[in-house]
Amino acid sequence: MSDFVDLHSHYLPGIDDGVRTLEEGLELCRRLRGLGFGTVMATPHIRTAMFDNRRPGLEAAHAAFRQSAQGKPELPRLGLGAEHFFDDVFWGLFERGEAVPYPGGKAILVELPRERLPVGLARFFFQMRLKGVRPVLAHPERYRPFFRRSEAIDPLIDAGVLPLLDLMSLTGKYGRGPRKAAERMVDEGVYYAACSDAHRPADAATVQEGIRALRRRVGDSEAEELLAANPRRILAGEADFE
Ligand SMILES: [Fe+2]
């Protein structure tokens, strides 16, 4: 069986727009395991005025979830990160060491505003890298500046960012702009890894469709890199994407 690593999902119940109940959270994890994800990270939103989550609360919620997951061999290995919306609040958290990096502390998942790129973004990403933390960029294909052309991502990649494909973008779940952008950026080799960004158990079927679409586009061995080897490298702090 495949041993993929999902760096982006919302299986922690009741703390963002992800699953609402413990049962749903367990069911989502079960279904992702069924698709081949042997490891799944919870990445709840940290976004001011929408999801004002902080590390202590997320750690407590994750510990409680783990407790409920114990003794269920059909579940994947679990880990905690967060999907940090990129703004001043995030930067403050990051500088104070209060952000929620992936286990091991080598990388952090960042989300951008949909309509335009924040000013000086590449510089911030470069500073993160200098501090030994790789910024992982959630679903670039879902941001308008990348709908038609990929060029704007080049300075971000130069600054050390690792782009993460949302598999469901390839199915058209988010509309034509993100689907076209995802297909183009897959063909161009822009992505370092691929993830589910699943919010509901029902998303698993769409993620499966996305994995099929990815395999058709890049072949099985490149798909395995994006789904297994590269996310592992991110967690190990060994990502090399110059
Ligand atoms: Fe997400």
C-alpha cells in the first residue's frame, strides 16, 4: 500500500471550517488512509477575525483527538501544524516563536490572500528561511495572481518557498481559474508536493479524483515524489528545490 504524506487537512473538529464532530474527523482520517496517506497532518486555520486559533489551544485539541484515535489501526499517523494566513499577526507569532510549524519545526504552512500578493512577501519568506524554517505555500493555484501565468511565483521560490498543490484543484472543485492554473503549474514542475486540503469526509472522493488526474499528467513515479518522498523531505528539513 502507498505511504503518502498529507501536509494539509482539516480533521480537527470544531475549530475552523473543517470537520464539525469527532466522528467526522476520524472518518476523514480513515478515508485519507484508504487513499494511501499513511501520515496526515492537521492544519487548522490561524486567521485573524475568522479563526483566532493559537498554539496552546490547537495542541490541546490535537492531543484530545489523538487520544480518541488510539487503538484504531485503520487510521493514519497523525501530526499537527497550522494553516497560517499571511498577515502582520502571523509575522508577530512567527517572530515570537508562537506559530505552529510541522512536527520537527523545520517548515511552516502559509496561506495568502486570494486577490493579490502581500508587499515584500519574498523578503519575509527569505527571513523565515534564514531562521531555518521553510515556508510551505498552500495552494498557489487558488490565488488570482497565478491564474493565468506562473511568473509571480519565481521570486517566492527563489526565496525558498515550497509550493503545495491542492489535489482537488485538478478536479475543478474551486472553478476554472484554479483548475487551469494547477494543470499549468503541474506541467511546469512548479510544485514541490501535493496535499488533500480535505475539510469533510466527502472530500476524500474528490481527492482521489485529483490523485488520478495528477498520475495522468505526470506519471506514477513523479506523482509518488509529490505525494510521498517530497512531503517527507519537508518534514525532515531536507527539501532541496533550488
Ligand atoms: Fe486549508
